Amino acid sequence: MRWERLFADLEGSLEAEERRDFAAEVAERAQAERASLELASRLAAMVGQQTTFTTRAGRLVSGTLTEVAQDWVLLASHRNETLVPIAAIAAVHGLEQRAAALTAVERRMRIGTALRALADAGAHARVETDGGRWDGVIEAVGADHLDLDTVGGRVTLTIGSIVAVVADR
């Protein structure tokens, strides 16, 4: 009888230790997965939903999240569409915990790609940067800058300074 009790106690202790080890491993894997999660993936899970950002310039930008790429998002409202570099987002209001994987194309589409599409369309745009706001038509997009044709003449803006690009629908 004592042997049976001893083995039962030993078996119970080993099972409890296995459960603790398993719970610790699950927690560690969950933490590692969360640490590798990018904001773009969480935003991709919200496509089609109303979203509000605060940009690093302190401006609130709201609209329906229509596109998400590796380093930019597109919000649409009834009047315009706003392209926001992810690096310019200071806060996302009401961001959900879930995430969605970006496609291979979305991972490759950089902000220059979106800006070139605006330039090709000849759309009027308001470009907001860390240094000010300019209205005009994007003429050309380089690797790290764009040329904007404004009423006052051509202005060259660095892409890294862009907070938002607003184009009329």
C-alpha cells in the first residue's frame, strides 16, 4: 500500500510539473509571437473599418481603412483619400488585438509606389510634412523625395518628412 501511495504521489508531482512546463512554454511562445508582430499586420486586420490615427504632427486622421501595405495605409472618407506612412502614425485609436498577414505584394509595395500612382494619375494633392503643408500635383517621385508642382512653383519634399498625403476623390 505504501508503494502505491508513493507512486501515486510521484506521478501527481510529475504531471503537475509537466503542466507548469507546458504553460510556461505556451506563454513564452505567445510572447515571442507578439514581439514579432508588426503594426501593419494589426492594421491589415482592420481593413474596411472606420479608423482614427493621430499623426506625429498631432493631426487626427479618420476614415475607412481601405489599403494596408508594409509602410503605409490608405484611409477613405466621402470627400478624399489620405495616404499615411506608418512611420508617421503616433497613435491608433481602438486598434484591435487581432492581426492579418500581408500578402507578398503588400509587403513589397512601399510608399514610393503609392506616390508614383498619384503622380501618374495627375491628382491634386495636399502633402503634409514635418515642415509644413503644400498643395499641388505630384510631378515625379524619386527614391527619397518627390517634386510637387504648386501655384508658387516646384517644391521638392523628402518622403521621410511626409505625415500625410490627401487627394480629392
